[in-house]
Amino acid sequence: MEVKLWNDKREREMYENFAELYAIIKATEKLEKAYVRDIIPSTEYELECQKLIAHFKTLSSTLKDTVPNIERFHNTYKMDCPAAMNRLITSGVPATVEHRAATTASGGTSAAFVAECVQNFITAMDSLKLNMVAVGQVFPLLSDLLGSLNKLSILPPDFEGKVKMKEWLGRLAKMGAADELTEQQSRQLHFDLESSYNSCMAALPTDGT
């Protein structure tokens, strides 16, 4: 006998989101263990971890009304994924970024500022993927990002990301809050964000420097 978990389309979507959240947490736990055991290269780990964190942030935001407490969700389903909970909720950035941030901190830049910057990059890029392209949505994200970039003393005033974000903010300031970026503008902004993020990560010292 087949047992249906849902009665309508809305309930079905909710359970599908639950399943996806469960899968993200489990995948993150496996990824963390693989990294700790040196089974996966750090570059590959960082890329995959960034994707999982971005998907987690998007999904947890979508489920904020039905799953207001992720820790409770984790405990209810007896997931036993402490490393994933630390990475997704407590840290919010890949372990490799944390390590570089700690190294940078000795040079006068707070590790918390690095983590904040990474989160702002991920949030901005993820928002564009979700088609949040209204000026009123994009402007505050880029403003927060520029603010976090300015906190990183290791980055020079003419750093690529700072220059590009200032240019975009100047462009958006001339538009109305309800105006939307065209598809071409959205793609270009996403490209600039991705390029600036990579440059930012490259500017951080590695563990051995």
C-alpha cells in the first residue's frame, strides 16, 4: 500500500525541500570528513563547500517559516552531522578560507572580516542566480560587499573588487529602486562578482606564507 506524505502541491514542495535540506547537511558532513582525512584536494574542497553553503543559505531562507531552527531539524531527524552544522551555521565559510583568514589576521586583518566578505560575495552571486535583479534588491547587497571589502586592510584601494563594486553602485544609484537589471547586466555583474571573489581569495596569504 502506497503512503502519501502530502495532500497537495504545497505540501509536496515542502517535503521535497526537507529532503534537499537533509541531503545538503549530509553531503557537507561527508565533504568535511574527506577534507580532514586529506582525501580531497583543498581547491576542490573549497569549491564544493562554497556551493553547498550557498545552496544551504538559499534553502534555509526559503524554509524559514517551516524550519525556523535548523539545529532542531538536525536533531529531529537524528542526523549526527556535527561538522556540517559547524560549517553551515557557525562558520559559514569553507575551512580553507578560515585558515587563510587566520593567517591574514596576524597581518592586521580580522578573520571575522574575511568571513563576512566571503558571505557577502556568496549572497550577492546567489541572489542573481535567483533572479533578484531589482535595483532595490541588488544595491544593498553590493553596498554591504563594498563595506566588507574596505575592512580588509590587506586589499589596496585600487583592488579590482572595490573598483568594480563602486562602478556598479554608481550605475545603480542613477536608476529607480523598482528598475531591474537586464539579462546582460545581470550576467556581467555576476561575472564581475565571481572575478572579484577569486582575486580576493588569491590576495589572502596561504598557510605557508
